[in-house]
Amino acid sequence: MQLLQIALDIVWQRQIAFNIRLCFTADVIKRDNIMPPMTLLGWFHTIFGVVAIGAAVYSLWCYKVISSTTFSGKLYLLVTVFVAGSALAIYNQGGFGIAHVLAVLTLLAVAFGYLVERTRLFRGWSDYLQALGYSATLLFHMIPAITDFLRRLPVGDPFVDSFTDPLLQGFHVAFLVLFIIGYGAQVVWLRKRDVLA
């Protein structure tokens, strides 16, 4: 909780500093450092992305794995397909980029997880591969989400202006570590469940 308060204080201080500079300087905002404005599709993509992440967190908290057999899991998967599909239609930062690659990987991971979950193609390994596929989609959500957040906010003076910024790369590494730990926890839970069954 203290860490969250510190982060909010930093954001607030940066925004105040930017507003003061804006009052005294006409050229504070440099056109080449500002992200393009969000389109209507971009807003829907962002809002539904937050819904998807919320559904995934709820699924993992309540059921330990994401599954299409639960309402929250089904919601997560459907909204994730929409978000990944809409990401493929957003080209306001140039051509086909890393966000588009992550969207394709997300769609492939959802399809793989769903196929494995429904067909039990890999028998005893199916639950583990399903968890891997669906959990990977959450990682693929978080990378562009934090990137867009840090490159857009605070408005006019974003936290980062480059994909190589250490703050941004630190978040990417942190999400990868969380993914590995989270998947490991799911494997442990699935093994315990299998032993009790």
C-alpha cells in the first residue's frame, strides 16, 4: 500500500511540474515525443483490455487457472480475442509492430489453450498446457498495456519516450518474472489437484 502511495505521489508531482512548465513555456510539448491521439477503436481496445485483465485476475484468484468452463474464464477469453483482434487494426504508430506480433501470439495462445482444453489432446499434460497457453495471453496483454500507459501518461510529459527506457524494460522483465512464478504456482496447484483426484 505504501508503494502504491509513493507511485501516486510521483505521478502527481510530475503532473504538477508539467502544468507549471506549461504555464511559463510555450514549447514544452514537442510534437515528436507525443503519442498519437487515441482513436475510438483505441478507446474500446483499452477499455476491453482492462476488463480482460480484471477477468483473468479474478479467475486466477478464485479458480487458480483460467478455464473456458467458468464465467470469468469465458469472459476473459472472449474479450481477449476481441482485444487482440482490434490490436491488429490499430496502426497509428507506423506499420506492423511488436504490439501486432503480441496480438497474433495472443490469438495463437488462446486457440492452443482452447483446443487443448476441449480435446484433451495431450491427455495428462493438457491441463498444464492449457494453463501455459492462457497464462501467456495475460503476459501478452500486460506488455503493450504498460508500454502504452507509460508512453501516454502523464499527458504531455510521459514517464518514458522510448521502448528502450530502463523503466519500461524493468516492467517488461517484472511481468515476465510474474508470469514464470504464476505459471509455476499453477503447475503446483494442478499437481496437488491431480494427486487428490
